[in-house]
Amino acid sequence: MREGWEYKKLGEVCCPKNKIQRAARCFDSSDKILYIDISSIDNTMQKVTDITSVTFGDAPSRAQQKIEYGDIVVSTVRPNLKNIAIIDRYEPNIVASSGFCVLRNTECIERNYLFHYVTSDIFTQHLMKITTGANYPAVRDQDVRDSIIPLPPKSTQLAIVSELDNIKE
């Protein structure tokens, strides 16, 4: 291990799952929501490109997680497809499918460092090793949260993000 680095579970560096509000507690059936499901993600750009506007009462039963600007959604279904994105809208009514593990960074991890890690081939390969089901391969939310991330000091996280962003450009 590099000096000053730690290895932590994602669940230790992200907000606990119980801090992600249940949509049913936030919206009435007549409230308009912006619904994100797995098909909403462009997995080549790692961005949300298709949001459905619908009343909460007419939304699919999987519309269960109220998400916020900056949250990272990681598809738990077919993780090899890398349907992962950072929510880049400030809307107060975005709801994600239960097919996502929602990761909300805390002060100990930079959001973009977390995002680069969960979109990495190393992370995808790890998820593929623990995937269950042949016809509908998936991991559990807890499998994602139990995954280990190398955690350098924040200054190193920022330097890594800067370098990776330069490479992407």
C-alpha cells in the first residue's frame, strides 16, 4: 500500500443507504417527477441522456429512490455495460430506479475520484466476478457498497482526477 493511502469499503466513504430518501415519502401520486431508469444512461458518455417526466402515481414501481445533484448512480443489472452516471441536474424531483445503487460522496472522498473509480475496468471486473444470475446478471446494492476502493489523501485524489480528466480530453 502506498504511504498515506487506505483501503475502504464504498459504504464507508459514501452516505449510508438509509440517507437516500425513499421516493414514496417525498412525493404524492399527483406530483411530477423526473424518472431515471437504466435505459436513461448513455454508457459510452457515462451521462444521463433521457429523463422521463411523469406523475409519481404513473411511474413504474421501480421508481423508488429520490436522488440529488452530484449523486452517482451505478446500475446493479448487467454491470459489464457500465450504466453509471453522475447526476448533473439541480432538479428537486429526480427519482431513480431501484435498479441503481446510489452513491453519495462524503467529505473523505472527492466525487469525481469516486466516479472515476466506479467507471474503471477494475471495478467492473470486480462486479462481474460477484454477479449472480445467467439470464438477468446482477449484483446487490450491498455488493457495490462492500466493494473496496483505494483511498489516497484528498490532494492525491484531486491530482488523479485532474490527470484522468486530461487523458479523457
